[in-house]
Amino acid sequence: MRSIIYIACMLIMITSCTKKFDELNTDPTTFGSLTAATIPNAFAKAEYQGIYGDPGIYELARALFPDLWSQFFANVDPNIKSDRYVIIQDWIISQWSSVYTVTWPTLKQVLEATATTQPEANAIAKIWKAYIWHYHTDFYGPVPYFQAGTGALSIPYDNQQDIYDDLFKTLDSAVTVLKGANASLTPYGTNDLIFHGSIPLWIKLANTLHLRLAMRISKVDPDRAKTEAEKAVAAGVMTGNADNAFMDVGPNSVNGLNQMSPWEGARMSASMESYLKGYSDPRMTEYYSPAADGQYHGVRNGLTPAQLSASDKNSPDNTSNVGPRYSLDSQTTNKLTVMYAA
Amino acid sequence: MQKRQATKPVRARRAFFKFLLYMKLSVVLLIGSLQVYASVFSQEKISLNLKDVEIKKALVAIQQVSDYRFIYNDDILPAGARVNIKVHDAAIQDVLDIVFKSIPLRYQIMDNNLIVVSPKTGPPEGLDIKGVVHLRNKDESLSVAAGVAIKELGTSNGTTTNEKGEFTLTVKDGAAVLQVSYVGYKPMDVPLNGGVSLDITLELDVRQLQDVVVTALGITRQKKSLTYATQTLKGTELSDTREVNLTSAMNGKVAGLTISKTNSGPGSSNRIIFRGNRSITGGNQPLIVVDGVRIDNTPKAFADVTLFGTRDNGDGISNINPDDVESMTVLTGASAAALYGSDAANGAIIITTRKGRAGKGLGIEIGSSAVLESPMVFPKLQNIYGQGDGGVFVASSIDSWGPKMQGQQVTDWTGKSQALTPQPDNSRDFFRTGKELVNSASISTSTDRSQTYFSFTNTYSNGIIPNNDYKRNNLNLRHNVQLDKKLSLDLKANYIVEDVINRPMTGAANYAVATIFSMPRSLRLDDIRNFETQNPDGSLTQNYWSSPKPAFQNPYWSAYRNLYDRTRNRFIGLVSLKYQITPYLSIQGRSSIDYYTDNSEEKDYNDSYWVSFQGLGNYIINKESNRQFNNDVLLNFNKALTDDWNLNVNAGASIEQFNYEGTLMNDQGLNAPNLFSLANALAPISTNFVQRTEKQSVYAAAQLGYRNYLFLDVTGRNDWNSTLPVNNNSYFFPSFGLSGVLNEMLTLPAAISLLKVRGSYAMVGNGTGFNQLRPSYTLAPGGNGGFLNIDRVLHDANLKPEETRSLELGLDLGLFKNRLGVEATFYNTHTKNQILSIGVPNPSGYAFRIINAGDIRNRGLELLVHARPVDSRDFKWNISVNFGLNRNKILYLDSLQKMPPLSSPETLGMIVAEEGKAYGGIYTSSLVRNAKGQVVVDSATGLPLVETDVTKHYAGNYNPDWTGGIVNTFQYKSWTFSFQIDMRKGGVLVSGTQSLLAANGSSQLTLPNRETGFVVPNSVTQSGAVNTKNVSAQDYWMAVAGANPVGELFTYDATNIRLREASLSYSVPARWLDGKFLKGASLTLVGRNLFFFKNNAYGFDPESAIGTGNNQGLEYTSVPATRNYGLYLKLNF
């Protein structure tokens, strides 16, 4: 019987080895850094996250604020206070955290990983960088930009002039690289959810974005705007629907607007109703669906709960939801819009 | 240690009072008889070679080579008598027979290795008597035992009982008095009164049983030698309450314990906190040890529980069958747990399960109980205004802002024309009466050498939410066997199957409760019961009164069409071998495993509103396995160094390995409606998870005792922890303790029966979780070839171990023969180098970072008072009072961040750790006020301006100021009545339920000025002008409550006093059953959580929690706390 105890002791002695602790403490289902093989997957993530494709983020970062405040939609759910200009901190933070903790650090790592080895992929990532930041800085104004994502815990805000200047330069350098590249290359392949690596299309998107940036500073810096706009047009912007930039969606990366169409109470705003009806705009049937009476009805933005409930005309059924292409059934096929030639 | 207890006082006394030897012998016998088990197998072989030595020298020589001690008066040793002894490996009897062969003395070997030497005054005219001794057990049943000491009063003449409890003895005459004693039972003097055949029954001495405490590593120690506070609960105190979760029964019985419940039906988790929170973002719950086996108590719920809530998948300890528990020792402090290492930094709960008792033969116990459950508290709902908005009836509204319900005919959501009338019970009637049926049977058998205990328990429970059921079967086998004189084996196998059907979610995700509380006050439950319509294509359409909402749906649909079944199969096994090398040295090897699998299956039918793949339903399968595998060796040395000094050393080494694997398969929508199969997946994703940690340790504990009244404890432990960086993975932590039993050291007034002072200082180190040192990049489905998700956490590859330093001082006082007892403990704990995950400014590129930081101080007081005001044979009254007070302060947190949130920020409430304040502060959104404290309103709308920045308003702290409980037990003959009152003082809770009900007009809060509207009281406009603008009640409440509530307005004091427990039990008197097949029977009426004497919360139980993490103090549509009452029948054969 002594032997049993000796065996027990031996067992403890044999396994008493801490050398394997490091290996033991490593998760085999994950990896510790960006590997060369997964750069395209990281870029795909940066693209999808970059336009708030994820339904949860789409709702909080876009549908509940910009979509209402730009009056594309109004909301008939009395509990959605953001339509009454109430800032809901735990919703609106999604815009901020999505850019700073997911989109930008992911893209930044792609930029760093491709900087020396894959100039074309790097250039495309730079164009996407300009795309996500122009939206972000136009949303907030001055934001932390130059040092964002460095891991420093105290990061200064940068003024919008400097950010715009850097975005112009970034686009310039990207276009320069791509123009000199072999046009048959397809960086990221189909993991580029927008153009599947088509360099000519990316060049057009870059120039069109360049033009948009120029137009946005046309009131504050007309001279620079003129120079940049002319440069962009000369370099070749999108000119037809074939140049349009859409982003692929799929079963696990759906179109957020489609998915949320039955949620909450986003309906055509009275402003959109006025424009579309007033100009007999044919896009009405694409953007919105008829209400229960077969007609298109909008609702005013900013109504109080009592005002909303005062008339049955404001009920979800009697106002226009999004158009058929944004139905739940099409959530895995209705591509996300990045930029139109129009 | 046990032997010292017997020999030391006696031998010390002998030196001073030699002539009183014979009188003192009774004491020897009395105390010595307490040592029965320790010595039964400690008989040893003796080798001696003595030539022509004096008797006295021969006895001394025997003492030197053996563990036996002689007790005699020098005067009786015959002068000049000499003896020759030459023996090899002889039994002690053989040696003694040689010594005593030729002298007029006799010897008697007592069970405690004492040998009593007395003159051969054999009773020529003596009286032969015989008898049997019964022992009355706790359950009033009778049993027998070998080794009960019988002594003739005033003489050294005595014997012990055999296995059948029988004894024979020759006494002087019929006037003799017998002293009968046995460990754990009250000693008794029995006058013969001429009788020669006796039947004696010893009563249980409850106080004495409690004096032995199971401490760390399963080491049993005398309570008086401990240098730190412990509290022991008997198994029956826990099991008699008929709680399904063992820890629920501890509530209010342990000083310094705070429990909060997740209220997610039967089998839900409890959060157990001793002495306050120490870790900011890590676990604060104690270690659970069952029979020396640490079991996994990981809460199976997501850590960061937001208002949305979580699926509480139960904890580990709730699997333990309360009926199998013999006793539970609670070690509330760090010093108590110094030997268990890091996992016990928050204290430990040590559970000893039942095993067969030596010498008790065959025993069978059958228990059966039925307990009913109904909601104890309910939100306060109005019954005046019906469905609608703005005072108008709206058939599709989710609100009760409609018109006065006056029986007017309306066409409602069902399409029928019905009278608009109040439905006061439409919410309450949704809940059913819960049932808990527990049936158990146990068999124990024993012989001298082996004890076997087997039990089976079936627990079946229906929750108060329809379709929520709980089933558990526990099989427990325990076998202890003495393989030979020195080798003993302890085997345990425990198999548990738990099946929880449709465990409700906590928080807002519990759509059934959220909807049933908030639905319009005029809806008829009978209309709602018809919850679905079948479509021609086989799909279902939910019947709901409004357009689909992501937060609400038909509650019956939630109950019957969102199904979740989780089954746990758990095996806990233990093999322990102990080898007694010499009487004072033993070695023990132990191997234990706690292995369980959790398989869950979620089925959501099409048209479930909140499932992302709306309209398509979903199917999710989750399989997890958990393995805790521990091996340890422990060497025990226990020896009296001299007459006064005793040394007890335990040294050991252990390996603890934890392994977790999980696989999650999510269909993300179904192609064909309501066909729940992985092959029918719309966009399947599957993920697997791995966690594995290992800890290797060496440790030693030494206790030096002086005269059994002064004790010094020193322990040391070194851990090697796989979760820490290679360079920092080894850490050492010592502890020191000192205790003195003053009443044995000094001469104190007779009223003081115990006065003990104790103090200890301990350090405990701790590691962190699995894979925390490097980033984790993962791949996930998405896009055209998968997405790469980067890590949003900034890791520190050079983390240091956490360190807790704890000082505690205590005083134990017993007065009037321990009829009144007080145990008081003061403690002061610092936790430093905490491994925290805190939110960081996002522009860094990270959402969180892991740091070593912080110094959290907890100081507090624990008080226990026991009293027996009445203690007569027929009537007994026991009072037990406990009190715990903890003061927490975060002294230092981090150089950069002084107030990181502990939870996702939410306007209702954000829980923070803030430097300079107590852990668990709650900040909420608030009303904007001017310098005079007046509410500022928007001049255009007249509605209050809301400060949505949640860092501006401090609402309070969720921790109680103090907790206390009083247990009164009255025993009159066979009747026992007991009740327990608990109190929790202070702490705040923010109620999301109240804000929800206020926003949709169903709460009573919304009644004032319903029809007239009102001007916000004491308000001014932004410009400072007096506000005169009238607002409607609906506009006001929707502005301050609802989806984004002003937490300030829904903050409640968590103070409450409740009748936690009351029970009345009747035990059939043993004398009625004497000798019959049935040995004991009892019937108990039990009630739990009966009512509040005081509850400052508005319509909910302030013990409710959304989860068991550190994110406490928020409540949202939790299942109502329940009141339980039932019947418990127990039979012993």
C-alpha cells in the first residue's frame, strides 16, 4: 500500500513542470497578431465596420441620429427621444467606439502590414482610411486623428483643417501608387467587399472622394477647394453607374437597414415626403413603401409622445416604412452603398 | 493533537495534586473517552530489553518506546519490586502482563493510549452488572456505539462498551454510581439504586460537536485553537429550509455575508460576498470545497451584465444536494484561507458531506418535502386608466395612457368590441404557483473497518413562470475503509444530472416579465393566452396588440415559443489514501476530479420579435465541458514535544488543473420554418472556446501549542500560476496567527467559561484569467471570406500577481457555562496590485486595458451572539444573532484613471470604481438643476432638461451598510419552533422596472394629475424665469422614464427587514419508537421569505440582481422574488 502513496508522489513530481505554462496559457483558437494570410480578412472587416454595416452599430450610429437629424426619416416610436434632439449617451457612443476601437485599429494594422510588401493593397487601404475619417470628422468636428490607435492613453484632438489636409495627401499618395501599378492585380481579391481588388475602380473612388472633400471645404477655404477639386476631376472621377461603389453583404454580414426595417418606428420624414412628392421624384417607390392606405405618408420629425399619439395618422401602419429593397428578406443581398456616381 | 488534549492537563495536574489522583481519574476518563476514534488503530508493537529494573523505570521505558502513557500514584508502586522484560514486536498487553505478573497492581488500557495503574483490590464481594448504552441522535433516533466509557464514580474501576453498545462491569455494591461518557454526548451519572441491568441513553451535546472545525485542506482542529473567525452551520440548518440552492439557506445565518439572487427561476445563482468586495473587476466570491475537493463554482453567465440581462445558467454550488451536507464551515477571512491559496482570497465555504458513522450499523433515512412558491412582492400598478396614449384609446398601444376605464365599449386589438374595464390581476395571474418537490433516501451501513453512505435525491421544481421547470437527480456514494491498521481509504463518487427547462433571462431580455409588467392595464389575460395563429405554410404568427417591438412580445409566446433547455451532467470523484506511518506521522495522497458538461439548446420559433433573424426563428446549440482535476499530498506530524509543548505540522504539495472547452453552433435563422436542426441553418456560425489553467503549489502549516491554551500558527504557501507571465508566475504568501484561551491561563470569575483572544495576519496572492497576457485575434464569418477581429483590449505582458493582506483580531467569550456566547472579529484587508480590466479612452485604439493597480481597503466587524436563556430538559430556547459591517474604500486606483466604469455606461445607472470612495458606486443620469436646486425645464416644452452624462450624479453605493440576522429556536418536548429575521441596512438600487412602468403609464406613480397635466414642481426655465408651462403626465413621464430613464428618479434605498424563515417541527418521541423498525420520524412545516417588516424598495425585492458579477445595484424586470411554504417529512429506520 505504500506503493500507492509513492506513485501519488511521483505523479506530482513528474507533472511538476512549469515550463509548459506559457504554451498552456495560449488560446489555440486565436492568434496573437495579424498574420500575412489574414490581412485580407482584416481589410474586409475594416470595410464593413467602416460604414457601420453591422445592424447593431448601424442602428445606434446612424439610424437613431444622422438619419433622423438629416430628416431622411422620422421616428413614430414615442420612446425614441433622439428624434427630439435628446442625446442618448449610451447610443451615440457607438459611432465613436466603432471607429476608434475597431475600424481604425484594424485598418491601421493592415496599413502597417502592407506598407513595404504590398504597395497596391496599402494604397487601397489608404483610400479607405480617407473614407472612414472624412465621415468621422464631419460627424464630430475636431477629433483625435494623427495619434489615434497608437495605444497612448492621452491623445490630443486635431483640428479639422489639419485632418482634411492629411486626407488629401493620403488620397494623392494612394492614387500615385495605384496609377503606377499593374492594373491586372487584384489586391485582397474578393475580400475587398467593394471592388474585389479592381485598381481602376479604386482610383475613381479615390478621386471622387477627393472631389467630395474639396467641395466640403469650399466655404471655408475656396482656393484650396478649387485646386483640389480640379485636381480630382482631372485625375478621373466616377462618371456612370458602372463606377458606383457598393459593398457586398452576405449571410453573416447583412445590410443593417434591411435588418432593422421592422424595428422601432423609422418612417419617411415629412421633409422627404415634401421633396419627393413635390418634385414627383421617381425614387419615392425605391426609398419608401406605401402605408396601409396604399399612399405614401411621412411624419414630422421631433413630435412629442402626446403629439404622436394625438392622431392615428402617425401610427406605424399609417406611415411609410423603407422601400421594398430594404425589406428583411433582402438583408443578405441588398448591397451597402459606399458612393454613387450620381 | 487529540492525545495532547487528554494527557497534558492530566499530567500537569499530577505534578501539583498527586494525592488527588484517584479523584482526578474521573476527569481522565471523561476526557480520555473523547478520543475513541483517534486511537483505535494506533496500537503498536513494542520491542524492549530490560534486565532487573524497578517497576517505575520499566513503565518509563515503555513510555519512551511507545505512545502509551501511564497514570498512577507513586505511592502504590511496591518498593523494591523489579522486573525483567525481553520482548520483540510484542503487543502492549503482552508487555504489561510481564510487568504486572508478580505485583499487586492491575492495569487498564484506555482507548486514548492511557494506561491506568491501580491496586489489585479486586472486588471479592463485588456486584456484577451489565447494561447497554444508547445514543440519542439529532433526529431523535437511537443508536449504539463501541467505546462509550463507563466508570464507577470515585474509583478507577471502569470499562467501555462493545460494538452493540453493551458492557459488563463489576462494581463495589448496589449503591455505586456509574459515570457514562462519549464524545459528542453529554456525560451522565447513573446511580445503580440496586439494579444490575441498565439501559442508559446519552443525550447529544450540540455545543461540543461544534467545537471541532474542519479547516483548510480538510484538517480538523479544535475551535479554541483557531486564530481566526469561523462559523459552522449544521447540515440540518441548511437542508431543513428546503431551499433548492444550498447557499440560499445561508442567508441571514452567517455574519458578514451578503447574498444577492438573480431571480431566474429554480436553480438560479446566488452572489456570495464575505467581508465586502475586494476585487474590482475579478471575482469576489469565495472558494467552494466539498470534502477536500475544490469544486468549480464559475457563474455560467456573461460577466458584463447590462440592463439587457443575461441567461443565468446556474453556478456550481447549487448542484450540491443540501440533504447530503453534514456541516458547512465558513471561513470568511483571508487568513483562514491562507493554505488554500489564491482562490480563497475571498474566503472559503468548506462543506463536509455525510458518511456512515462507525459503529452505528445499518441506517436508512427517507425524506420528502413539498414546497409551494408564489410572488412575494409585485410592482404597484394602477387600475384607473386603460390602453392608449394621450388620453385616447389606441388598440395597438403598448401604453396605459388611455382614457379612464369606465366600461365603455371599444374595438380592441382582438378585433372584438369589448368593455374597457380594469384588469387588476392581468399581470399577477400570468404567474403560476411554483412547486418544489424533493424526495430523498439514504442508506448508511458500517462495520468497525468501513463506513458506507449512499443517497439518492430527486428534486423537481416548477418555477412561477409558465413552462419553466427544474429537475435534478443527485447520487452520492461515500465509502471509508480501514484497509489495514495503518492505511485508510476514502472514496467518494457523486453524480448529478440537472435539467433546467426554459430558465428565464434576467433583466430586459426577459421579455415575458417586461411585457407582463408593463402591458396596458385593460388587456384581458384570456385574450393574450391565445398567443399564436398557424399559417398555411406551417409558420406561426404571434398574436400581439402592437406592432413588433424588439423589447416586448406576447408573454405566452415568450414562455412557449422561445425555448431553452440546459442539461448538466456532473461527476465529482475523490480518492484519498492515508497512511499512518507512526502515531504522530501520517501521509495522505488525494486525487479528485470535478467534471461536468453543460449542453444547451435554444429554439426560437419564427415571428419571435427580438431574435435578430426576425421572422425566421433560430436554433442554437451550445456544448461545454469543464474539468477541475486536483492532486495533492499532505504530510501530517503531530506530537507532544514535552509535557507542555505540542507541535502539529502539515506540509504538502498540489497541482490544480482546470480545463474548459465550449462549442457554440448558431443557425442564425432557419430556412424551413420551425424545423430545429443544424442542417436547416440560414447562415450557420460555429465557434469554439478553450480555457486551461494550472496551478502548482507547495505549502506548510505549523501550529505550536502550549499547555493547550496558547497557540501559534504559521503558514506559508508558494504558488506557480500559469495565468501569469513566466517571470512573475511564482509568488509566496505567509500567514501568522496567535490565540490564547485566557480562562485556562488565568484565574477568572466563575461566570466566565470561555475567554479567548485571537489575532492573525495573512497574505494571499492571486493570478488572473486564462490567456490575458497577449492579444487574441479571432476569425469570424462575414464578408466573402471571413472577418478578422482584432483584440480591443490592451494587454500587459508583465502582469504581477495580486496581493491581499489581511489583519484580523477577535475575541470569543463564553459566560455562564457557555449559555451566553459572543464571538467578535475585527478585520482590515488591503488588496493591492489588482489585475483590472478598465475602460480606456477609445482613441487609444482600445476599449479596455489590463493593469496592475489599486489598493482597496475593507475593514469591518463581525459579531455572533449565541444564548440559551432556557435550557431545561423539556423546554429549550436558543437565540443566535449575527451582524456584519463592512467599510470599503478605494485608496488608490490608477495613475491615469480615477473612475473607470465597471459596466457598460447606461443612462439608468453606471457602476464605477472611484478612487477615494467605496467600491460599487452608482452614477445615474439626472435632472438639470440650477444653483438653488430648482429643476430647469425647456421653456418651449415645459419638460425637464435631462443631464444624460452619467458621471454627473452620484446616486449612492449598492453595498449595504450592515447586515444582520436573528434566529430564535424554541424546543418544547418533541416540538421545535424557529424563526429567522434578517435585516439589511443601506445600499441603493436603481430600478429599471419602475422607470419602464412609469413611462408607459401602468405604474401608480403616474396617477397624479393624469387628466389635467401639471407644471413641473419647483422648476424654472433656462433663463431662470419661473416655469408656468403645463405638461401632460404622459409627456412628463416619457421624458424622464422609459427607454432612457433619469436614474436619479428611480433610485431606491435597499434597506429591508424580512421574516426569512419560520418552521415548526414535530419529532415523534424516541421512546414511542424504541426497539421498533422505525427509529425516528419528524414532520416540519417550513416557510421562507415570508414577508417584509419593512421594504424601502418600490414593489420589488432589493436582493434582486441582474447577474452574479460585480455589476450590482441595478434591477430590471426580474422575475418577482418568491415566498415559499411547505411540508417536510423525514423518517429514519
